[in-house]
Amino acid sequence: PHDLYSFFGLLALFGAAMSLGPALYAQHIDRAHAITRLMPYRLVFNLVPGFDAMRAPERFGNVWLLGLGGAVAFGAAALLAALNDRRWRWSRLAVAARVALAALLVAIVGAEYLHAPVHPAQVPAAPPVYGWLAAQAPGPAIELPMDIPANELNREQLRQYWSMPGWHPRVNGSSDIAPRAYAALRQDMARFPDDRTLITLQGLGVRYVIVHRAQYPASTWPAIAARLAAYHVTLVPRGTFGDDLAYELQPDPRFAALRRALPNGAAVLLSSNDPIKSDTYMAMLGWQLHDHPLVTWIVPTFGLRYARPNPDHLPPYVICFQGESPTFYGYPANLPVVYEDNLVRVYRNTKPPSSPAR
């Protein structure tokens, strides 16, 4: 019993320490003012394989409760054994201890049934732009800006709630853990609107774009408004609802032209030399070319797994950004261009390898 008591006690201490996470804070989480970063959670996170998939350290509170429950059970058993000792079973002290123990147990059990009035926050009424979106034909939508300020952490949750009547597929999402592709897309959308961001959204099949003017810094809005006006043919205005602007994004024929330039089943190498270091644009092209074997070093993906380049077996086609040379990936110079637009070029290797890329 003593060994099990020690085990449960140590288990409770382990769970309590791990639930505090990688850094200890006095009150509010402020990375610049942590009491210490030398916490057990950080050590286990860095040393135990697979532990970096843990989503929320506070869930170790369940381990703390398990250990505490076991330790308390052994403590209660020891106390009851002492109260049953014949030498003082019916003494006044023993009777008082029994009464106190019973009252304590009743209080602990009864405390679970105590409650106070709950005052939930009132969700604001949906802005009119969501009524417009709900009335539109089905199609994926995106809401901009995608950045979430520290003073408005529930921005995306409200957007999701307000968009429920139409149930349009949404690019935006909210989670404690953001996929790399989503973080890369959010980085790209900070430049919206320009050629790259609009083509990326077109490639992903986005149809509706909602721009929340009030959520942009006032100093940047004039330049953004000017660019929105310049793209009025591609990004067609559909309505202004207070500070919210609604647009319909027109499809782009370039993706059909790109697919025509690549033979069915031909392997393609995607550039990993993104000018803004996000890899979003090539990941989008990879999603468009999902029926081709794809080779690349890029990290973010939209549900695809890519093969890694092999210098001895380069794919017969390579997609590079404008201004980038395919020689960077080991191809010969002066390859013929089979497709080109304002962002990328597709080169064909006139001397394909004897073995296919894998």
C-alpha cells in the first residue's frame, strides 16, 4: 500500500507540473515575463518522439486528478483504519473525528451541486454581408483580412458562426494548431489584392471574397482600395454593406492552358525557390496538378505528399517562377518554354532521364 501511495502521489505531482506547460507564468501568459522556462513539459517535448503532437498541456490535469484520487483513497483508508482501532474506537475524539469526516465527505460531494447564475456573452447580430452571402449560389468563400489581432482572438469564431445560414465552404478556419499550408496562405493573403493572391484564390476554387474594411489599419486602406478597384474585372464588386465589401472572383483560364501544356501523367518538378518564402503558390499549382507525379522540396501542401528531387532522375517538366533558372535544380540551360504567364514558366527537358522520377 505504501508503494502504491507513493506512486499515486508522484503521478499527481507529475500531472500538475506537466499541466503548467513549457513555461511558468505568474498570472497571464506573457512570453516576455515568464518566471521560468525550465519546466518538465519542455524537457519531455524535446526528448520524447511524437510528443510534439500534444495539443494542450492543460489536459495533463486529468493525470493530476487520477494521481490525487488514488492518493486520497489511500489516505482515507489509513484514516478509517485508525478510527477503527479498539483503543479509542468509542472515545469522544473518535466520535468527533467520524462526524467531521462524514461532514467533510458530504460537503465535498455536495459542492458539485452548488452553482451560480451563468451570464454568457451575447453574440452580436450577424452583419448584413452574411445575409448577402447566404443568398448566393454555392461556392467557396474567404474573408479578409486573415490576421487575428491579440485583442480580437474570437474573430474567426464569430465569422464561422455568422456564416452558418448559407453553409458555404470556407477557406478561413480557427484552431489552436494551424496547418502549415494555412499559415502559409495567411502569409500570402497579407499582400491581397495582387496578381499572386488572386490567382492563388482562383486556383483553389474560391468564388466569394468578403473584405472587412474596418479590420484593416486605416493607414493601409487607401492603397488596398486602389488595388481592389484596379482588379474590378477579375474581382467583381457585388455590394457594399457598411464596412464590409462583397466580391465575386471570376475563374481564370490559365489553369486549363497549364494542364494542356503537360502530357497526361507527366512528372513535374515544382519550384522551391518562392520569392516570398511561403511556397503557397506552388502548393496551389500542385493541387491543380494532383493527377501528375509531383516532385519538390516545398513544405506546405494542400493534402498532397510530394516526392523529393533526385538529381539523377529529374522530371521531364519543371515549373519555375519568373526570373528563376531551371539550372538551379540541375537541368541544362536553354530548355524550351511550353507555358508562361506573369508568374511562372514551364520548361520541358529535351533529354529526359531513362528512368522515371519517383
